[in-house]
Amino acid sequence: MNILGIGIVFNRGRGINCFENALQEGWQGPAEVEVPYLKNKKSFVYQVDSQTISDKTLLRKMRRSDKLSKMAVLSASDALKSSGIENLSPSPNPSSRHIGREGEKIGVIVATAFGAHVKTFDFLDDILDYGEDSVSPTTFSNSVHNAAASYVSSTLDIHGPTLTVTQFYFSFQYAMQLARAWLNEKRCDYILVGAVEQYGDVLGYVYDCKLTPAPDGRIKPFNFNPTFQVPGEGAVFFLMGRENSENSFCEVENIMIGEYREFKTGVDLNIIDTDGMLPDESVYMQSISPDIHTAAYSPLFGSMMTGSAFNCAAGALMLKNQKYYANPVLDNPHGINILIGNNPPISKGGMGGFSEQTKRSDIELIRCIRYSCHSEKAAIYLRKNH
């Protein structure tokens, strides 16, 4: 299974080029927002700007949709364009925008941890304020978990199977497994699989009560305990296919969830999902080797249950460009072998000994790792295309 195109919407812009720029530029402070549960105080949030999702051509039929669905549609559309595959990318001309019969070859799988929870709470507030008979049907329809996937299919004129996968920690990993199954069974020629999350006041309140907010807005992914979270939002979609294409990023070699035999041979880089979403992230130390560099990119996009999708996008870019991207935050109290420069030296083996004379010239295999609060593990292996 190959990644043929990537579309992304996050706090620093829209498009895979914006994400690549963020990886090169490093950490930037998130926005400060006023929250109703903190009087006269502000909270840090990696929030998507409204101008980022103001595409009037693509979203002209989605004026009443919510932010979650708009982020999903834009990133899914950009994934199609990123692939460069003829007849898959929707035209910017509204009169000829539809993909047409090619849309029957494409499946859609949307992964989310919390779904349209902002609209869900809006709907509940409307019931309390106006009664059951006077609530908005539009608010209700947008609160359904499958709304984002439905908007992707209808807006992009896709007629293949469409599904939403909802699970707190591993929804993206399960969505990738399902995409692989659909491709292997030849249900579709291509799969748009992605993750989308939205920030809301209720979610922010839960985060602040149950976790540790970063006082300066900086996630420190290698602290492990205590951890520091900063809520994030955004969407990232991948166009998956069985065969390579001219613009393909990499191959998804395997997706492992739960009990499995670890596959470590030949791994060039570990990307860990440490983002403050666990009260204690020391469990990640079990997957860190002194002989393998470790990276964590959550300080670029925030704390999200589906942050694995963003980390996979970073790994795919590294494999395509054959270029490492340094960790955006370098706090390293445990002295682990973290990725500091964009072209790290090759390990000689042993306990992390390196030669400054020899530089790595080839990135072959990247492993993206996530743990749940029950110490369950999931890993996605990305391999360079040949």
C-alpha cells in the first residue's frame, strides 16, 4: 500500500508545502484564546485560522457545515491534487468540478477520536435553551460522527464506500488497516484515508482538568513525566493506492496494533506520538533505542488523539525528500538519542556512538509509534519507494 498524495490543514496553514515549511522552520508559539472556564485568563491552542478554510469555490455547497467537515474536505481534496493522478483531482471550475465516474474507484475512511463534539454540545445547548421541538436540524445533522466523511464524498463527487472510524487512541491506525484491506480485496483502486479533530471549549476544559497544560504553550515531548499538553486541531488525508505513481511519497509497509512481535531491523528513525495526552508517557521509553534516532513533531500541531496522522505525514515527507527534519523542541532531560540536525551522522552501533565524518545519505524505514493509556502499542512502518 502506497501513499500517493497528502493534504493537510493545521494551525500554520493548508497544504503539504506548508507542513514541510513548518518542519524546516521549527517550533512557533501557538495562539492564545480566551476560554469561559478561566476568568480573565487565556489558554494556548494550536488553532486553525478561519482564513485557512475559506475556499469559496470548493466549499460553496458547504456554507452551513461545521469547521470539522470543512477541514476534512479541504485536506482530502488537496490529497487528490498532491498525487498528480489524472482525472482524480477535482477541477476548480464549479461547473466541471466533479470527478465523475473516476469517483467510483475511490473509497473514503475518516478517523477521529472525538468527532463533531463541538456541534454535539451546541445541539445539547439548543435543547436546553429552546426545547426539543425548536432545535436546529442543521446543527443536528452536523453533529453526527459520519458528517465529515459524508461531506468529503458529496463535495468531491466520490461514489466508493465511505466509513468513519472512531476510537480514542488508535482510530487512525485502524483506518489505515481498513484501507489496506479494501485495496487488497480490490473494493477500490484508491482510498482517501485521513484524520480530523476540532478544538472546543468543552474539550479544552477536560484537557486542563485531566492533563497538564503547558504553561508557555510549548509541548515537551521528551519529558515523559510530567507531560505538557497544548490542544490542537486540523486534518490530514492520504491518498492510498496499490501501485506506485510518479509523485508517490512512500510505502506503508505494515500497521501493527496491540500484541505483536516487534520489528526493529533496519529502522532509521522512530517517530513517537508524545504530546501530553497521557498523564505519564514514560512507556515510550520501551520503544526508544540508543542506536536509533528519535523524533517527535507534536509541538508543531498540538496534542491530538489522532496526532499519529500528522507524524506519518512527516515521515512520508522525509522518505520522499530523503531529508531529516530536526525535532522542533530539544528539551532532553533523559539524554536519549534525539534527532537534532537535518542530516544526522550514521550510528556505528553500540550505545549510540557516531562518526561526525560520515553522514547518512539514505533513509529507508521509519517507524511511527503510539501508546494508549493502557500501555497498548501501535506502530506504522513507512518504507522508501524503489
